Amino acid sequence: GPPLAAKQLPPSVLPTALTLSDADAMLAGRNLSSAQQFVITARISLSGDPLGGVGDLLGTVPLAAEDVGDTPLELSIDLVVQP
């Protein structure tokens, strides 16, 4: 399905710090605070397509709701999407 929450930023702001919250929800009624487990993903789309594709740069961090807190999470964009 669609992401629970999303922010779109230009690559020129990287590295950056940001916060995702229920205010960033993609669909009403589906938000971060209702999830037990999720994956935080950062992607740089080479084509500009929001669905992504081969060659995009990607970083992911799996996370459980009980691990969410005030401690910053570090995510590295260190993978290239392969065909």
C-alpha cells in the first residue's frame, strides 16, 4: 500500500534532519501512531518519479513502535535499486 507518511525534499538539502509525524500522513485514518512496525525509507529518485525505479538511491531502517522516542534515528542512503 501507500506509505504511512511522506515528505518530499530536494536532494540539495542532504544531509538533513527532519521529523515525521501523523501530520505527514498520506491517507486519513492511516498514520504513524497507529503502526506497530514500519520501515523508514529515504529515496533519491533519478527520474523524479514518485514511484521510484531502477538506479534510484535508497536507504532503509526497520523500526518498531516501542523503539520510537526522542533519540534521533540515523539513516544512510547507501543502496542503488537494481533491476
